[in-house]
Amino acid sequence: MSKIKIYGGKYLSGTVKIHGSKNACLPIMCASLLNKGKATIGNVPKIADVYNLLNIFSYLNVSYIFVDDFLVIDSSKLIYKDLLIDEVLKFRASYYLIGVFLALFGKCKIYYPGGCKLGERPLDYHFEAFKAMGYNVNCNENLIEIDGKLKNEHINITLKGNSVGATINTVFAAIFSNATIYNYSLEPEVIDTLDFLGKLGFKIIKNRSIEIFASIPKRSVKYKIIPDRIEALTYIIMALLCGNIKLENVNLLHIDYPIRTLILNNADIIMYKNVLCCNKSKVVPFSFDADLYPKIPTDAQPLFSILFLFNNGSAIIGDKVFKNRFSAPLELVHLGARINTMDNKIITNHSVFVSGSVKASDLRACAALFLFAIASPTNTIINNYEIIERGYADFLRNLKNLGVKYEIIE
Ligand code: EPZ
């Protein structure tokens, strides 16, 4: 197991450039296969999930090359293969290949995708949508097999619940048809994927529903991915805990609600165009439920929990998306975190910590544990720290430049 030791409590200072959004990049890379041509994608974060997806692309005869900040994907020689390879198990977004394969080949056989364990993560919304299109879905806990025939008529689908993945997968599967999709997710990563498809030449109108008009894509496309709002919130909270950090390449609109809520609660944050300056502050903890966009995102909820543990006051925190996503703050109880739990919520209180070791269980929990270890004037060993590389490009390099003292133990 990988281990890193953080010597916490240092004052941090410096500039961080926010990378492209992981959760927009992965579906956009998958969407780039739909034209069986060339896509040049800018702002691609060099993270493990991107490389895992590229390994799957190689297996499918899709070639790629990085040119500076751009990833050029050539899918002209894409072939169908069953997706029974280990890479599928390494991250959640491999499931976007189901929608793409249904659109291109009318079938897909794939291992049940892996990814962060955040409690139950069923795929029933996806499967119901595929069935409504005319497909047969057979699935067990290891394998998904979909085949059948796409309906030859206008397709109407109402998604069973609000889901980023189900929205994007349904759009992909229906992309060569005339279709209307209701109850779709409005997260910025979904909108970015729809915008990419539009740039690729597909006719899509988003209103109260998503309307897809059967069309033929262009042979090539150039597109730049939106900045990662969760990466931005991670460094903002790091600054509020530990020093002053200037963030570049931020889309302020995508984090407007969380930022304004922080400012209302005493956070020293100054915004200008796509730059944000953030200073160490005594933030007043506030109660909230992580929720759909534009509210505080579930992926940032563990980060806010850590912020509150270092500040005077109590807050009740819930999560309407993943109801029990509290592994990071609860992992700190043995080091001194004063947390009470009640009915799928936690109550955070100002805490004083001792040195010790913790274990990261998923990507955002890992980011939260890094925030803790950097802020606490103690020494912390984080086990499994390499999970961070799944979603944060240049993370350790940024920490070093900001003044964090750490040592990789193994
Ligand atoms: C995406 O996951 C993100 N992952 C997650 O980020 C993020 O936490 C989540 O959206 C919510 O914003 C990627 O984009 C790769 P959902 P996704 O379908 O699409 C339930 C990270 O750390 N649901 O929007 O899998 C589900 O259990 C990751 O970057 C069903 O019940 O999430 C959850 O409670 C972690 N059935 C809720 O809906 C389904 O078929 C929302 O999940 C689908 C979802």
C-alpha cells in the first residue's frame, strides 16, 4: 500500500492553475469515438482515469497522441470488442462506452464498472433508458450484456432519477436517432458533454428536455474542456485552512453558490474573471446538504467537513446524492475529530488533533485527508494516497510549490 507522510501546519503560499474537469473529460473522450474520426481536445488533465480510458482506446484500435495541452484522438479504425478487460474495473466512467457502443454497434458486453465506493451505486436508470430504446439488458454484479434492436421511431425517455452518468449514457445511446430525454441532469459536466456533441455536428437542443435530431457528425472537431470545479474547491479550502493561494483558470459560474456561501460565512475570497485569490480565514461552520448543481456538490462535501473541523462552531452536514459519504471525516475520529452522527448526517465540532495514520477509501475522501494532514499542526501518514492521482493532475507538485512538507514512505 502506498504511504505518504505529511508534516502539517505550514503556512502555504503560491499559484495553482486549475486543470480541465475530470468528469467532463472522460465522457467527452468517449463521445469523441462517435464520429469515427479525429478529435482534438484541450485542457485534458493528465490523471490516472484518463490514462486508463486511453488504454481501453488502444485495445479498441483507437490511436491518440498528446500535443502540449491537447489530446488528439483518432477513432477512424475503431472496432467492436467485448470490454472484458481489467481497465474497465479501475474507474466508473468506463460505463460511458456502453452508450457509445450501443450507438455505433447496437450491442455491448462489458465488466460491471468499478470506481469510488460511495455506498450503493446502481445503474438502473441507465438500464431502464436502454430498455425504453428497445434493447435487452442482462446484468449481474460482474457483467453487463446489452443487445437487441433500437426502435425505429421517435424515442421518448424519462430518466428514473437525476443522474450525471445516466443522462450522458442515454444521450450517447440515442445520438443517431430522434429522441426526447426528460428529467436530465444539469451538472456543468453534462452540459459540457452536450456542447462537445454539438460542436461535433450532432443537433441537440436542451430545454426542459434534451431533444436529439438524427444527424451525421463531422469528421473532425476541436474542443476545450471546462475547468474542474471540484479541483478548484479543493485548493480554495486548502487556502482557507492554510495560507494564500491564487487560482487561475477557474470558471466562477460553476462554483458561484459554494463560493458565495463561504464568503457569507467569513471566507476571504476575491474573484476576478477566471482568477480567484483566497486567504486563510476563520470560516464560520454552516449546516448544509450536498445537493445537485448549483448547490454544494457531493464531491466537495468531504472537503467542507474538514474545513469545519478546524473552525469554531458546529455544523450539521448531509448529502442528498450519496447519503453516507462521510468516510473522510469519520476516518479522523481516532485522531481527535469531534463528530456526532445522526440519521445519515454528521455534526462537526471544532477539534484538536494528534499525529497518526489514516487510510483513503475513495478519490474525494483522499483529497479531504490531504487537506486535513496539511492543515493540522501534526504529522499524518496517509495510506493509499495514490488514489489522488485518479483525479488531481500535478497534485504533489502543486503541494510542494505551495510549501507543503511531505515524504513518500513507500
Ligand atoms: C458522477 O457519478 C461523478 N462521476 C461523481 O464523481 C459524482 O459524485 C456524481 O456524478 C454526482 O455528481 C463521474 O462523472 C465519473 P450519478 P455518477 O449517476 O454519474 C443514484 C468523483 O469523485 N443512481 O449522478 O455515477 C446514485 O446512486 C466522482 O469525481 C441510481 O440510483 O453519479 C446517486 O445516489 C465520485 N441509479 C445518484 O443517483 C442509477 O442508475 C446520483 O448519481 C444512477 C444513479
